[in-house]
Amino acid sequence: MYIVARNVNGRTEYLKDSSSTSNKTFDDFSIAENFVKKLNTHTQSDKKWYVMELEDEHQDEILPK
């Protein structure tokens, strides 16, 4: 599983699912990477999004929401 994150002012922000407060997750790296490329075309250069791999499916539950 993969999530999308970025660093802003020394803090890590995680992309949220638009229909909830949960972190948006992806099962496929290439889909997550394509999503990030689209996001970054509309993002300030110092706040770029990137893909993070979750070590297990429950790791998303312990990340900040």
C-alpha cells in the first residue's frame, strides 16, 4: 500500500481522501505516482508531494489523520 505525503514547515502532511478524514491510500505504486505528478503541477515547488510505501496495511492507522 502507498500513501501521498509532503513536508511543509518541517512537518509531514498526508493527503486525505476527499470523502473522509482518512489518509488516501493506493494499492499500486504507478497509480500513486501518476496522481502525485498531477498534484505537483499545481503545487508550489517547495511543497511537492511524494509517494510513501506503507510497510504493512495497518501502518496507515497509526499515521496522523
